[in-house]
Amino acid sequence: MLCCSRLAAEALPLRFDLRNAEGVNYVSPVKSQRGGTCWTHAVMAAMESNMMIGGAASFEPDLSEYHLDWWNGFNLYFNEDIGMYPAEGLEVHMGGDYRVASAYLARGDGAIMEPPDGPFYDDPPAFRDSSYQYYYARHILWHRLEDDLSNIDLIKRQIMEHGAAGTCMYVGTEFLDDSIGGTFWQPPWDPNDPNHAIAIIGWDDSIRTAAPEPGAWLCKNSWGTSWGNAWGGEGYFWISYYDKHAVRHPEMGFVSFQHVESMRYDKIYYHDYHGWRDTLAVHDAFNAFVADDRDTLVAVSFYTAADSVSYTIKLYRSRADIEQDQYKASHTGLIPHPGFHTVDMDSGFLLVSDDSFFVHLHLDKGGHAHDRTSVVPVLLGPTSVYALNLQAAVVPSRAAPGESFYLDNGVWYDLQEMDTTANFCIKALVRKNKFTYPNPPPSFSGLMGVYPNPFSRRAVIDFNLSETATVLVQLYDIRGRLIRTLKDDRRSAGYHWSEYDLSDLSNGIYICILKVDGRLADSRKIMMIK
């Protein structure tokens, strides 16, 4: 349980500060950004706070802002869909937003702990390195404060339970009042869009600002500890509950990075390199993947665009299985709030090298998030770069036929028919060779299965043994003729599996039998379809 959960379960206090929550600090030190990298600092400030409050770090974490800055995949330095130095994209060091960050995190490209020779601003760090410590945000939630503050308690509890959260503001010195403790309020009628990202670490219902009513969020800036000396802020300041953009902006208002943990997954399969760029109003979608190794699918990630979304995940081995709803594994649940979510499957789903697998997602409301070529507005940093007036950049995405599909009036359509650059944000997270049978050994001996079935080239055959025995695994045709002996050796009690290349077999039906110490223990009908 998170350290502030007891407090959050009680009546909310009039004031709260993560730097001193029941005598404990859950905020990492203030940093001093270079260039327009405020958004990377707000993201890492929020993630570091969550790591401290959730126990993911027994030390003061220091995540790399500039690895995100260089390798987010939206800029003119690198875009995996295009390659190095693409012709279109964001200027490096000149802005981004929380959706850009969520795409980078969801792919598993970061976050990384700051390397000993960092930070890297003038020159990029290595994209990947065996020395990197990777961290993964299992959930990233988007909230928006209602104009009447009716949901402010929900947002306050998110801070208490999950730590600092990212928000945005328009930096204009005409709205900063250093005479009353460094308070800020942009009135709703001011036309300026947000141009700076910060992290919220607390609140005080009694703080007076230039707004008509009291109440303000305590914010961590990224301009060093000397900023705010006029009011003793040391890098912190207050922004009104009634500010035009802070906690209210639909995409940058309040973004909470939750359940940050050491990366537990070995690979993430995805097609949506740039993450959530648009939403398609359908209930059912699936992504088709090809396994590049013998792994175990253990989790699925996706986005929701509405509150209280019921979801169902189904895993299939063929398009025919989808048409007949012959799924091999499933998981159902409820997602309370919009954002990015990672869901563990109830059991591991075996992947076979070079074979297809399909991840289907049903959402009862809100539609499906998808990637596509899109315009990405620039959110800048310190006042020194405001005068550049950078325009929103087009960030190109690429997609291919046969990757993403959606259901409309009972018919499955390739998303390519709607947008040739689009892919659904449905990812498969795997562990390398992690499928094991729980101890103690099973009480029976028998085949667990043949995967996939039907198969086209390779197949995995797995079985249980209740005690140490001589094992014989054979294939017969439907006339009872022995086609091949696959295994003939002695094995210990427990779970076992092997992968076989059966690409030379003819199309047809075969019988896989398991003999244990010379006695028939089990048999399965399997099908070869090339």
C-alpha cells in the first residue's frame, strides 16, 4: 500500500505538501532545465515522486530527462517509423507534451536512470545500453478539473496516493505576484495558450492569489533552486485553483504517472510507435503480430478515452479463431479513468517463433486510441525560447496492411482503409522463456497442448509428468501410421516443453500422442495448414 493511502482515506486536509507527508519527503530535488525541456522535467519529477511514494526506489531517484528529450521518437533527430534525421518532426530541445512522453514510456524505450556520465544535452546518450536501469509506468492517467471544482477531491487524492503529477501553464510575468508568496493566476479570458510544464506536489485551500477565490496548487518548477528567491520559493511556487490551464487543459492539465516499477518485461510488441494521436469511435479492435522468439505473453497495454470503461482482452492464434471467437486466453475488467493502462493476463500465453498471434480488445465506451501522422503542438520551456514562436510540427507515422483491424457492423476492416498511417494502441508485453508450471509437480501426466493449433511451421508441445519417467512423444496420421518420433528420453516430474520444426509435413490432421513409461497417457488432434 502506498505511504499516503491512510491519509487519503480520511478527510482531506486543507493543505498538503509531498515534501513533508507525515514527516517523509516524496519529492526529488529541483533541477535546472536547458532549452525547451520543461515537459521532460515535469514527467520525470512525477515519475520520481511516484517511485518514492510507492517504494520502487529505496534511494532518491534521478531519471534522465534528456534521454526522453533525444529519443522520444517525435523529433528531427530520430523517428523509428522513418529513421535517423527525418525531414519532419519536432525540434530537439524545443518542446513536447505528456502524450509524447507516454508513447516513449509505453514502448519501453525509457525511462532510464540518469547514467553516471549524464545529463546529456549537447550530445545524445546511447539509445540503449546494457548498463541502463529501465523503469516503466504501468498506468498514466489524465484528469481535468471541472470549472466548479466538483472533482477536486479526486485530484487531491491522486496526489496523496500516487505522488506528483504533471500539469501546464502559460508563463507570463504579468500574472506572477511575488508580493504574496509567489502566486500565479492566468484569468480565463486571457487568450494565451500554455507554454510551460510543471509538477504539482500539493495544495493549500487558504492561499490567496489574484483570483477571486482562495486556493492554490503547490508546484515544482525546473528553473533551479535560485528561481523564486524573491519569495523564498527555492524553485517552488503556487498556482491558483482557478488558473486557465493548470489542471484544466484537456491534454496537459493533470497527468499522473502511476505504479512506476523496474521494467519487468523483456519485449513489447507494438505497431503504434507514436501512441495516442487520435481516437476511433468503435468498440472492437485487434492487432496482429508475428512472434520473433519463443516467449510468453504476460500482459497487454492500451489506452481508454473515457471514465469507467469496461474492457475484455482476448488472445487468438489465427484469423479463423477470431471469426469463430475461439480465443485461447482472456481477461475482463473495469478502468475507472482515461489514460494508458497495463493489464496482466491471468495466465501466460505461449508464443511460437515466426507464428502469428492476435490481441483483441473490446471497450464498451470511449473508442480506441490509435497512432497516425499528426500535428504535434509545441510546449516550450523558459522565457528565453518563447520568442522563437515555433509552430506545431507534423510528425509522420507509418503503418502497413494486416496490422490493425476494427469491427464495424459485424465486418472486420483493416485500419489501412481509413488511414494508411494509422495503427491501434494495443501492445503485447512478453517475458523470455518464462512459462513455468507451479510447484508442487502436477498430480497427473498428460499433454498440456500444442501451440499454435493449427500450425504452419513450428509447434510447441508441452506436457506434465507426475513423476520421473521415460517419455515418448509421437505424431501419427489419421490412418494410424507413425509419421515421426519427436521425443524419446527420460524426464523429471513437472512441466516440460519443446519447440519443433514441422514445416516439411503435408497439410492435414495428425494425432500427437504422449506415452509415459510405455503406457499411453494422452493424445491430441492437431492440424497442419501451410
